[in-house]
Amino acid sequence: MSIGIVGWGFYVPDKILTNADLEKMVDTTDEWITTRTGIKTRRIAPSDMAVSDMAAAAAQRALDKCGLSAKQIDVIIVATITPDMFFPSSACFVQSKIGAENAACFDVSAACSGFIYALELGRNFLCNKKYKNVMVIGAEKLSVITDWQDRGTCVLFGDGAGAVILSEVKSGGIISCYLGSDGTQSELLFLPGGGSRNPASEDTVKNKMHFLKMRGNELFKFAVRIMADSAEEVLKQAGLKKSDIKYLIPHQANSRIIWATAKKLDLDESQVFVNIDRYGNMSSASSAVALCEILESKDIKRGDKLLMVAFGGGLTWGSSIIEVS
Ligand code: ACO
């Protein structure tokens, strides 16, 4: 049974934050941000827009693309580390906004690898033949967990959402998927405040514990190794060669990580999809939006194989090969 993508859509907020804007906020330069990260602009959601608002906009575009009605969606999975609230899940809010009254809804937390985790979950829901259409969304409002006074992190992140609809397809589809985690390295990237370990208090606010903490250098080294290893592993599982891949869609964390991964995999620059310059790192939404932009492009035809690979907090990693249906 082949499970593939039949609809897709993404949404990014209108507000553009440039490197020049950041120069006025922290001690940084356009030159530093561009050469160290590859980022020029990122999108920032307004204060009254939550993750489910962006996710629902992307979801509606995915429905419009394939002509399915919201009532035909059986499952909604939202990958996010910035949900509207602890509960209900952001997926339930999306359900309500788009009118997907027949769907079972839940969120997945696997940081930047979340969309690839959710894709694999969605595929498994469909493989048991009980469900027909699964909506998988990667959506983040990272701007609310970013410390806008910390130049080491605030230049990196942005907001957005991407959605795909998975169904049975006659040709192509998701060929293989590889997922992994290493919980012993959780201190490289985490959000200490607000959960059951450090519930919100005056102290957690004062100590900036509701903002993302990151050990950038160590993550960088881990990322370059795991992105290449994970891509190799999923190719092996699929019985494919690197030359079979039309596009690598790497997680958009840092352009230097992207190019180092491409080099390790012996891929030509033209085979690597990059949108970090426009959006920065949108965590789980990065893979989702990049996949939507690729599927939308005129350069893609049936049978082309796409290799997605991501890493993130957890630590987590994942890779997936999709043949365009
Ligand atoms: N502007 C100017 N200078 C800066 C800035 C900035 N925005 N940020 C840091 N610096 C300075 C540092 O203070 C340091 O100065 P020093 O040498 O005087 O101490 C110098 O630049 C070098 O800092 P490094 O941290 O070594 O810079 P590096 O080249 O490693 O780049 C970066 C930092 C961009 C964060 C990089 O390590 C990286 O991309 N790491 C991976 C991040 C990642 O993948 N995160 C995943 C997040 S996923 C998620 O959050 C959900």
C-alpha cells in the first residue's frame, strides 16, 4: 500500500524581521548573521496569532489544493513545540477552525524533527486501512520562546506553518523513514520553564526560564554528523543511491550545517533546497514549509524523489524519502 501527499499548503505571517532590524535590537550585524547562519529575514506572527491560527491557514490551503472537504479528514497531527496551550492540543484547535468534525486530533513534540515524526505517524495510521485521509502539520511560533535580548539565539528563529494531506496513492508516496533520539543530550537545546519541572512563577520569569536555551557550538557539530548519517540510513533502507535523489530538503537551522551535510553526502548545490535566507529556523514548520515550496515548484514531476532530513531538541532526528505521486 502506497501512502503519499495529495494536498499541501503553507502559511507565514506578513511581518518581516530583517537583519537590519535586529542590528537595532542587539549587538549584531547583517554581515555576522549572513555569514554565520545564511539568514536574511524571518517572519514574525502578531501577538494575537497563535500556532493553531497559522496551522489552520496552512491546513485550509492544503484542503483547497486537493479538493477534499475538512469533514473527510480522519486524523489531524500537529508537530509543534509552541502549542497554543498545554492542552487542548493545537490539533484540536485546528479541527475547530477548519470544521474537521470527524477527525481524531493530537500534537507531537519532537522539536525540529517533529514534522518528519508526524509524517511517519500519519503514514502508519493510513497503513492500517481504518483511516483514509490524515492531515500532518508542522507549525511554530518560536518568536514567543525567543529571548530578544540574546544575540546568540534571537537572530535564528521565525514563525510559520506547513500542512500536507496524506492518502493512499497509486504511484510514488513515502518510500522509507528513519527516526532516532538521544535523551542524554537534552541539555543542548531546551526550554526550562513552564512545565512540571519548573512551573511558571515569578522566579522562572525573572530568570528567563520561559525562553529557549541552546548550546550552539555543540549542536552544530552534532547536526552535521546526524544529518548526513540519517540521510545515509534512510537511503540504505530504501535501497536507493544518492544519485536517485532529485532534492535534499534539510532542516533549515544554519546554512553552514546545510552545506556541510550536502558536502558529506556528495550532493551538488543544485540538489539542495534552501529557504533559511527568507524564513530562518521555524523548527517543525521548516521541513513542512520547505516541502510545500518544493511541491509547488515547476521543477518537480511525478517520480522525483525527495529526501527530507532534520534534527532538533531531544535530541531527535529523522529522515524520510518521498516519491512525488
Ligand atoms: N552577532 C554577533 N556576534 C555574535 C552573535 C550575533 N548574533 N551571536 C554570537 N556572537 C559572537 C559570540 O559571542 C562569539 O564571540 P566571542 O568569540 O567574542 O565569544 C562569536 O560570535 C562566535 O560565537 P559562536 O557561538 O562560536 O558562533 P558560531 O559560529 O558557533 O555560530 C550559531 C553560532 C549560529 C548559533 C551556530 O553555533 C549554530 O547555528 N548552531 C546550531 C544551532 C541549531 O542548529 N539550533 C537548532 C535549533 S532548533 C530549535 O530551536 C527548535
